[in-house]
Amino acid sequence: MPADFTINFICHGDFELLEKTIPQNLKALCNNTDQTYDVIMTVDGIESLDPHCYLNSAPKWGIDEVRFRWRKNNCAIGDPSNNGHLHTFCDRTPYLLTLEGDIVIFQDNRDFDILSGFRKLFERHERLAVASRMDDHDTWVWKLEDVASPFEPGIRSVNRVASHFLVYQTNRARKVMSREPILKTDSFYDNGERWFNYEDFISTKFAEPEGPGIAYIEKFPIKVYHCDVKVTKDSVFYSKDIDVKLREFKRRLTEEEHERK
């Protein structure tokens, strides 16, 4: 194996935001880890973007590999983020951590090794294949709920994930994802009233009792936020506006700095 973890940033634009989130998130995830890792940036929909910006910035951001994907062939339908996730999952390393470009991670305890924490969690629970955390889940329309007994204190078994931040034990996840119906580019849909996107697929496949369970990581001393807001309070849709995302990143960063004082 080339490394213990693959860390894959999935993005389709928002370059100005990535300049802030990628360095912050790599620092939070890897600053004091004893795990080996490979860092990939997948830029989906590159036909509408300037590839040179991403290539030139990748080394200073700490990226080991850049992948460009055009949406002409084999493109997943539904929400645009589906395509990046569909073509990202692989079991080249024992653990895969995927995060979209518009989230930000903070450490409450800078001595805590996040990657080792996830690895030890999967080692303690032999069936567990996927874990997640989003600290702004109170904005979700499909609410986060417990569906089974906790895996352990501070590790809930929940009904759903958000695709923004996912951690897989890849061999186990591959087995679950390969069960019928197998995921294809036309498996998704999103017409504004009905939808089935990548996070819905993971949620329905992995949540107990049908699946091995989704671990929601409450006891890790971290925070994970989506740098965006809903178009209205009760909407399922986010703004996807770069100015809004930059504002939300700044707000979360300011809040974190105040908490540390």
C-alpha cells in the first residue's frame, strides 16, 4: 500500500475559497499525525475552469496529485457534486477521507491525531465501514437521528451522512457499495422536488439496520462546518455563491479565534 490514508479534496470551482480551506483542513487533519497519507485534489467540471490556477497552487497547498475531470463522458446526473464522488472512491489505501472544497475543519485539541482516531475507531469495530461528522447538521431538512445503539460512548449510529465529509474503511465500504443496486452514472436525480444524490446512496446503503452502520463522531475534539447557507431556512438547497461561502468561512474562523482567547 502506498499510504495508510488517501485524503481527497473534491471540488468544482470556488478557487478563492480553496485557497483558504485546503491549507486549513490539511493542517487540522495532518499536523501531528503518525499515519502516512496521500493528498489528492479532484477538480470536476474543469472545462469551465482555468486549470493553471489549480496546478500552480497545488504544491503550496500540500497536494500530491491533481485530477481534472471533464463532464462530457460518464458524468453522474443530479447534483453536480455527485460526479466527483462517483469517480473518486477507490480502495488503493486502507482508509479514504473525502471532503468537499467548501468545508472547514478546526481542532479543539491540537494534540489529538484525527487520522489515527479514525483508524483506531475502524479497528475497534470490525463491521464499521463509514464515518462522518458535520457540526451544522441542525440546518438539514432530513434531520440527523439515531437509528441504533451507539458504537461506543460518543460515537452514534445514525441515519444519514452529508457528502461534505466522509471517512471510509475502503475494503469494507467496497463490499457494501457493490451490493445491488450498484451505483451508476444514471442512479442519481435531482429535479428540485425529488432527489437521490450521492449522500442519499451512502445513507441508505450503510445506515443500520440494513447496513453495517454510519458512525457519527461526536467525541473527537474537532469541528466540521459547511461554508454555505440555505437559500431559505427550510430549503434543501444551498446558495452555492462564492461570496456567501467566503463570508461563512470568515465567520467560522472568527468564531474559532474568539473561542481560543
